[in-house]
Amino acid sequence: MVLSINVAVLLAVIIVLRLRRRTEARKRTDEQLTVLIVLVFGVLVAPTALGQGILNVVGQLADGITQSGH
């Protein structure tokens, strides 16, 4: 039996665990590490179908906000 873990799923779990911690307890380096992990997660998810779906939703939301301002 071969066990494989999707790196994006593993990073998502790490992000959730890190963000559940109290904000006051974080150091600057801890926050920088969290930002780096989130950026890597974004790069891994972007080319997937989920990433493309998120991009479409955010794009439509931005278009709706832009058109409602005119």
C-alpha cells in the first residue's frame, strides 16, 4: 500500500492550524512564515480546477463591484 499526500492539502491543513492560534502570541518571523506558506499554497492551487474556479468567482465579484460604482 502506497500512501501519498497531496502537498496542497497538507499546506491547507498547516495554514488552518497556524491561523487558529492567538494573534497576540505570534512573532514577526512566525507571521512571515505563515505568509510564505500561504503563497506556496496559492502557487500550488492556482493551476488546478479549484484555483481556476476561485479566480473566476473573484473576477466576477470584482466586475460586479466595478460596474456598480459607475
